Amino acid sequence: MTLETKNQVVVQIENLVKIFSDEEGREHCVLPGISLSVSQGTLLTIVGPSGSGKTTLLNIIAGLEEKTSGTVKIGKGAERSQLAYVFQSARLLPWLTVEENLRFVKPENTTEKSFKEKIHHYLGLVGLNDVTRHFPHQLSGGMQQRAGIARALCIEPAVLLMDEPFSHLDEITAEQMRVELLRIWEDTGQTIIFITHDMQEAITLGDRLIMLNFHGEIAEDLAVELHRPRKFSDRSFIEFYARSAELFQGIRKKE
Amino acid sequence: MVTSDSKLSKTSLIGSFLYGFIFNRRWITFAVLILCWHFFTLVVDIDLLPTPGRVLESLREIMRNGIFFEQLGDSMVRIGFGFSLALALGIITGVLMGSRDFWNKFFQDLIVLGLSLPGLVYALLSVMIFGIGLTAPVAAITAASLPFIAVNVREGVRSIDKDLLDMCRVYKIDRVRLIRRVILPTLIPFIMAASRIGFTVAWKVAVLTEVFGASTGIGYQMRYQFQIFSVRGIVAWALLFGLVMLVIEYGALIPMERYFNRWRPTIEKVV
């Protein structure tokens, strides 16, 4: 990857405001005006206490929720580029096989043949080549989530959004999945925005770490310059973790 | 990690029915029933109560002169039209009720009324209004089974997974694919359940309508047997009627359910 493409901005958010109105007409400001740009190939992790608007931010980027004001630009051109979203649960169609689930998201401008090749490539990348004809219920939770990730990757999106994708898995599986995700990220150079409430996960994965506070403001925006593979037992990791945890404590205390 | 057996292979249906009938001891049900019946006729001294043997004679008669398939055919045509119409209108009504609050409120009380009115009311009214012909039974069948179908389909629409719809929005799934791959597969089990109930209701109302306003069909045959006061005739026709229902159950409904449920985890042993 050249330096030029590396520095290309794929997500540009300016002054993004989101205000909810409840049934009694009271207004709740979830995002008070976030500005953020993400460059090509970044793995950005966002941590924040629950209720800080992490998921709302991701949903607005994905077009699932309406923003109140501000701009969100994705991709290079004016046209809204393809996005992919990996949810907390895999959200596969239970009546379709793994392969059919991937074929389901085929973008209009892709030919059947080339998409089929992509499907097999990415199913191989997540290690699901042997179960392409299985139905979701025949897979373990971790494998279902892998299928969800393969589905997200096979459309080769401008940005891959992930909302606590491993939080429903047991810790051993989650740990495996993190390693796999990093391997895939290094293989593909995919831009990823990854939301979590787990600081350790955020530091293990991210090369940029954003902390949101209770008001939905960006409280910290750190570059994570730790060498990979990262281990929790590494001295540098522990130091970075301690510093981040302290910052995060501070953010929480201000509430 | 993968569950060991997929259980997707299906044995042949007639084979599995016969297997179940013979080896799962389902034949016992029928044997006990016939035996009880036989002894009951011996113990109770009522001349009119036919023994299984005499009913069998009637059955042979009905089957021998080809009258059965002729009459069944006439009934089936009525049911076919009425049930198809009920299914089409019921699905439309159910989808409207499930997706739009206005239509739900609009149809709500009509449906409750429709569900609770006895089939006899539809049969009597339609014969009085439409006279003898195809319209009367079709109208009665449609009116009687539509509410059952609408209610089930409404629940189906409500059960559509909002998370899956969100997923489809992110991946920019077009309308056709959304309906074909997400909406329909969700609705099909509900439509199947609806058809099951709706079809049973259709049969019952069809027979009733034929009793009052037809000169052919299984219902008419029953009225005729009633008029000549032949208990064994009625029992014979009822048995054949039941047999047809079993054939439809094993020949059409169960295979369809198996096909549509092939992706589901099997839950053969709950208890």
C-alpha cells in the first residue's frame, strides 16, 4: 500500500449531532457534534461507557439512524460507498446456507461469477470453507460470527463497521476471533471501525483509539503505537493499558 | 463444532407413513377403535347401530360404482376455489393488519366476529343468498376460513426480525430480494399453519353447504343417507371423508412442511 492511499480519508464526519425526543417530547442529546476523520486502512477502536452513543454513531454512519445535523461522508466520491456492518449477533438468514447468506448480499454491479470467487476467498479467509453448505444453526456462535465477518468482507466495503462483535462469545473464542480479525485486517488492509466497551480489546486491536464520554464527546483520541502481535503480558502493553484506563476512569468520574 | 448429523435427508413419505403406522404402533389406535365399536354394537341392543362389517359393505358399494370419486371431485372443486380465494384474500388482509395500524384496527373486530361465527351461519346464508351453484359454497368457504388465515399471517408479519431488516438496509438489499429471501421465508410457516386450520374449516363448511344447497358432493350424499335413514351410509361417507383428509395430510401438508422447514434444527424429542 502506498503512502498516498494510506493517508486517503475514507470516513469524514463533521459536527455530527444526534438528538432523540422521547414520548413526552423531552430532548436528549446523544451526540453533541462529533468531528472525526478516518484514513484508509485504519483499525479504529472506539470505547465509551454505555449510553455514550457509540452504537448510535455507528448506526448513523451505516445509515440505519437519521442524524439531526452535520455531515457524514464515506468513500472518495460523492456517491455513497458500500458499507458493511458486523453486529453483536451474526444476523444470518437462518433459512439460507452459509454460502447462500453471502450470495444474498451481492452488490448489483458485481457479476455472479466474480462474486462467487470472492465468497470462496473470504470464506477461506475466515476458515469456513468446510461448512459452506451448512445452515447457521448447525454452526457454533463463533463460526456464525465468522460467517458474518466473511459476509461483510466479501462486498469489499469502503469501511467495515463492527459493533462489539465478540461480546456474545465466550472469552476463549473471542480471543481467537481477535487474532483472526487482526490477521484478516493485515491481509486485506480493510478500514475498520470497531466499537467495544472493553479497553483491553480496544488496545489489542486498534491502531487508533477513541474514547467517548457520557455526553457523546470525543474525550481522547490516541494513536496506539505498540508493536504487533500484542500481548497483555508485554510491558509496553501494560503501561499503555494503565495510562488509558486512568484516562477512562477520569472520563467516567467527570459524570 | 458442527453438529454431527444434519438430519436433512428425508425418507420417502408414504414409506415413512407406513413405517410409522406399522412399527410405531399407530395401527393400535385404529384396531382398538374398531374393536370397541364392534363390541359396543354387540352389547347395546340398538338395531340402527351398524357393525363395522356392515359399514364395510356400504364402503364397498360406494367405491364399487365409482360414485365416490365423482362426488369427492365435486366437493374438491368447491373447496379448491373457496380455499384458494380465502388464502389469497387472507394473506393480503393479514399483511395489511400486520404492517399498518390503521388496517389492523379496521379489520380487528370483523376478524373476531368471523372467527367466532359457526360455519353453519355461512352455509345457510350463502345458500339463501346465492342459491344452488358454485358461488354459494365458494362464498361460504371463503368467508369461514379467511379470518383464520388473516390472523396467522398477521402474527407472521409481526414476527419479521427487525435486526435482519436493518442488516438488509446496510447491505442495500433490493426489494425483490428482501421479499423473496427475508419476508417470505418468515411468513411461510405462518401461512402453512394458517392453511392447515383454514383447510379444515373449508372442508367442514363445504360439507355443510352441500347439505343444504347442492345436489352433488359429499355433503349432499350425507343428507341423502340421512333422508333414507341409513346410519351405516353416513358412517361410511364420514370414514371416506376422514381417509381423504389423511391422504391430504400425508400427501401434501406434511411434505410441504418438511420442505419449508428443512433449514430448522430438528426438535424431535422435547420431553
